[in-house]
Amino acid sequence: MRAQIQHSFKHTIQMAGNRTFTMIKPDAVRAGNIGNILQMINAAGFRIVAMKLTKLSAEKAGEFYAVHRERPFYGELVEFMSSGPIVAAILEKDNAVEDFRTLIGATNPANAAPGTIRAKYATSVGENAVHGSDSDENAAIEGAFHFGGVEMF
Ligand code: UDP
Ligand code: MG
């Protein structure tokens, strides 16, 4: 038993830095793009560590985006992110955070590189189809916000 615990702890440490957190946002779920987006994530070489269809309450969406509390778009963002189901997932790959930001493209789809998830599926700077963590530290915090240890594989 002790050996097993030590093994999984070591595994967690070795994987640090190779995980990111994503949400397929309510606009993309409503538009029927869950499958298309997951296909792009798989094709780009990410392994799914954890995943679920869920819905954020306004309170939980406000908490998740608390760093943007003072920004003018915060109210709209919280309303949008709690407007319908999302797919939350933890993804694993070498250089996961940066490579996933490259795969999704710029926040505003008007500036997103061709072929990126946001270029293909986002409709506006607010309703931009997917979330991607911006650092290893935030990836760990955001993953733990949505998933318990027994839901990660
Ligand atoms: N957002 C918005 N208006 C803006 C900037 C951002 O509605 O001018 C929303 C958008 O949904 C974005 C989220 O707030 O994805 C978080 O903003 P951030 O700057 O962190 O962009 P991201 O990291 O998602 O690219
Ligand atoms: Mg961000």
C-alpha cells in the first residue's frame, strides 16, 4: 500500500508542467462542436486525463474567472459561462500549456491563426469556443477546481 502511494506521488511530480486545463464553452456545446473540437485536441497529440460534461453556476463561473473581476467584460463573461453546459477536461502532452494555447489561437477569433480552434469555431471575443490555461500553475489550480483526484487518469 505504501509503495503504491509513493508511486502515484512520484508520477504526479513527474507529470507536473505537462498538463493543461480546458473548457469547451457553452457556445461551442450549443453549436454541436464538442466532437469537432475533441477531434482536433486528439489529433494535436493531447491525452485526456479527465473529462466531463457539466454546468457552472453564476457563482462558480465568477469564482473561476475571479482574476478578471475588475475588467469591463466580467459580468458578461460570468453570464455567458453559466448559460449552458460546458465540457471540462485536463489534457496532457509535453509543453501542454503553450502548445494548447497555440492550438486554440488568439482570444479574439478575428486575430486567431487559420486552422486554430477559435478561428474555426469561435464567433466573438467573448463567445470564443474554448478556454486554455495560461500557465502551469493556473492549469493545476483550474484542474483541481473541476476534478477530484479519483477523476483523473
Ligand atoms: N473576454 C471577453 N472580452 C475581452 C477579453 C476576454 O469577453 O475583451 C472573455 C473571453 O471569453 C476570454 C475570457 O474572457 O476567453 C478570458 O479572457 P483572457 O484574456 O484570459 O483570454 P483567454 O486566456 O481565454 O484567451
Ligand atoms: Mg486567460
